[in-house]
Amino acid sequence: MRVLMYYSNRDVRLEEMAVPEIGPGELLMKVVASGICGSDVMEWYRRDKVPLVLGHEVAGEVVEVGPGVEKFHVGDRITATHHVPCNTCHYCLNGHPTVCETLLRGTHFDPGGFAEYVRVPAINVDRGVFPIPDGLSYEKASFMEPLACVFRGQRNARLKPGQSVLVLGSGISGLLHIGLARALGAALVVAADTIPFRLEKAKEMGAHVTLSADETLVEKLRGANDGLLADLVILCFDGFIPLAMKCVERGGTVLFFGGASENATVPATINELFWRTEITLTSTYAGSPVDCVTALRLINAGDIPVEAMVTHRLGLEEATKAFQWVASPVEHDCIKVIVEPHHGEK
């Protein structure tokens, strides 16, 4: 089968690999749609692991099931998550399944979603594979995993209906945060970025207000929010960390979402951040199986227009350059790339 072998953002090669053989409890998925995630282009995070086949936002069709698999059958339309928890460790039992050792390091697809076929391990089949509802496209279903991560983030940040939300960075995750905050009842959703194309997409995803992320952002935010700053600031780009600290209202929360550059820091003193502010800094990682279920339901209900984010749909051969586009979005007006490994097949 054909795969995209990742060496760096500028060096992704179309290579051949054997179709994985499945064992008991496993299934083989024909990948129909696979989204490129922002984490896929974090070179510092990948450099010690290359070459490898990336891709974890997948939807497709079951083409083979192993002994003991009863929940799924050949021909089923499915979406899946690559990381699942053990459900029995200290972290799982204390409400933090996404920092479970099994989820962090013990589960993955074989070889990865940017391939024609993927072996889904038994533990994933047990708790990380979900039927695609009738009428929902493979493309939309492939957003389940990233939206699950976003949903968990806003849940951890305790977003309440009626609050104001500032999303700093209107890239892939930022746009999902905008759409979800609207769906969850935020009274005001403000998107801030430096790229006009992204701010236009933010409007399509439901942002009430779009602002340029510059030195005047604090004043502009107050002007849009009755003199107040944001109850919840969602940071989706580490270049905006200083702005995040300035834009959160007293008693509010800053959610550090997603990975940052290798040496990113929070440039503030304890007194500046916390004394007489009662603000909360929090973080989140991944999504649990229940977050995946919720995300798929939200997508199927049409509450979040995920299709508005897709700027490119590419076959494997064309997609060799797409990682570079995602890493440098301004040059290509690029946000979400959907790789279609079987593009053109009848």
C-alpha cells in the first residue's frame, strides 16, 4: 500500500509498505479521509522519531475484522481515535484519562492515518472506534478526534453559558474552539489573529467579533465586551502568550491548548498573574472516549460547521507538500487539509 513517510515538514515522501496484518480483537480500516493536525507539523516533537507515518484524524471503512470482534463488521463506516486510556489506573480513576500512561504512550495506529490502510489495535477497537451516523460524510467524521480534544479543553476550563471567550489564534484548533464555544452558549466569542484569511474563517465558524492580535487588542476587546476583558482566554498559538495574560478578566481562566514551540515560556511574575486577580491557568491534552462520543454527536447535529475549515482535499501524491503548507499557512491560504488516500478510485 502507499503511505506518506514523514521526515520533516519539507520532506514527506510517497512510499510503499505492506498492508498490516491484523490479529485477535483488531480490525483493518480502509482510510477514506485523514486530516492533517497542527501537531503533525511540530518538527521538534517528531525529529527523534522520524521516519514515520503520521495521521490520527481518520474516518473510513472496515475491510477486515480479527477473531473476537463482534461490535464491527466488514463494510461498517467508522471513525477512530489513536489514543485510548486503560480505564483502571490512578489517573483514569481520578478523572484524568488523557494523562493515563496507556493513552500517552501505549496506543497508536499501525502505521498511521496517512496510509491506504490502518491496523486498529484491540484496545482501540474496544473503546476508541465509533460508527459514523448515517448521512454524515467521512470528511466531517474525521473531525471527531480534534473536536474531542477541543471539547475536553473547554470542559476543563469550565466554560459556562453566557460567558465571554477570546480565542487567540484562528488556525485549526482555534476555529474549532470558536465553533464549540458558540455551540455551548458563550455570550460573546471573539477571535484574534494576525492573518486576515483566518479571521474570515473565524466569522464562518461563528465568531461574533474578529480582531487583529496586536498591541491594541486589550482596548479593542474592552470595546467589544462592555468594558470587560474575557472570562475565558483560549491560547492556540504560543506567540500570543503575553496577550493572553493581558486579556483575561479577574476571576477568569486562561486555557493553554495544544503544544507550543520547544522553549516557550510564560513571561510574567507571580504577582502580575495571581495577586488580586483570582485567575486560573489550566491546560489540556487529547480527548477521552466520552469526549469523542460527544464530539461526533455535535458534528452530526450540525452544531459546528467543520466543513468550513477545509481548504484543501488532496490525494496521497499531492499531499507530500501539504505539511509545509500547514506549517506556513499564509503562503497558501491553508487551514485544514484532508488527505484522501483512495482519491480517484471508483
